[in-house]
Amino acid sequence: MQNSNISLTMHIMQNEERSTTSYDTSADFLEKDGEFSLLFDEKNYDDGEVTKCRLEISDDSLRMRRNGPIVMEQTHVKDQETKGYIKTPFGRVETELRTFRFSFTQQVDGSYHLELAYDLYTDNERTGTYLLEITITKKEEMLS
């Protein structure tokens, strides 16, 4: 049973185009030895495809894996360049990430807030700037 609710917003800026995706869903939110894992499914409303998302969060880094029609793996470390990849039905694309904001904090009300901002590069060209915000709230019935 999933123990948390998340509210996710992703802002994407590519050239002059801007788009925003927001949704709320249930998730598993686990903590072990000061490291956190957030697991949730992302459903595509157009075709019903499900992408399994896993975020592994520590003090100084975030590892993001998405497994669905498109597979993606990224590791983010603030103020560092890191490598990743995106695997599509058309092949694998190596990516480079330049993370300029990474913050993961527990709020006064007990919820957690994740902020991530990065530039994504493929073939040494910036393909977009991504701003991700996730608020994680434990489900009430789980509190005892």
C-alpha cells in the first residue's frame, strides 16, 4: 500500500517554448540510513501507458530513473555536470546534465519538498531547461 501523496510540477523551457505538467498521485516514500526513495507511477492520459518512476535522494544528489515506453536515467549533483541517458524505441541518447538547483527539505508540517533545476544537453547542445517541484505528504492513516 502506498504511504504518501505527491504533488508534482515540471516546467520545461525549450527554445522559446514553455510547457508545464502538473499532477497528484500516490507514492511509496521510504527512508533508510538518511537516504530517501520515492516510487510512483506516471500515467500517460493519451494512451494509458504507465511509466514507473524511482527517485533516490541523498543530501547532495538525486538519482532519477523512469522505466516505461521511454527509459531514462539521470543523476543530479548541484553545481556539477553529470551524465545520463534516454532510451527510446528509436535508440539510446546520451545526455549531460548541468544541475543548478537541488534542494530537499522537510517542512514544518512534516511534508517534504524537492526542488530540482537543470539544463539538459544532447550532442553538446542544450535541449531544454527543466524545473521540477515535488511535495510529498504522508497519508493520514499511516500516522500513528
